[in-house]
Amino acid sequence: MKKTFYITYKIEARFIAAVEAESLEEAMKAAEGQYCDADFGEAEDIEGEAIIAEDKDGNFIWEK
């Protein structure tokens, strides 16, 4: 007789939010909104935090 098994995977990923803003503070708030609204499919218990902010040329302007 077959039984149901539930196998949990820990997944590491990056989510990049592209936002337009007048300041880093405003950009961080807008990015948080995009992150909260993102569809991560069947993933559950998603935790995340901002780790890097960069300009359009890829220059880091903030890093945790």
C-alpha cells in the first residue's frame, strides 16, 4: 500500500525589484512593496530582507 510522504526543500534564491524613486529610502519602500506582492508559486514560509541597492549602472549604493 502506498503512503503519502511530504518532503520539504530549503530553497535559496534572490529577488530583484527594479523601482524608480527620488531617494534610496523611497526606493527601499517601493521594493518592499514589490517583494510583498511577488508570486513565489508554491513556496511557503518565505522570509527575505534587502541586502543590496544599486544604481542603473550596477554600482552599489547600499549593502547590508
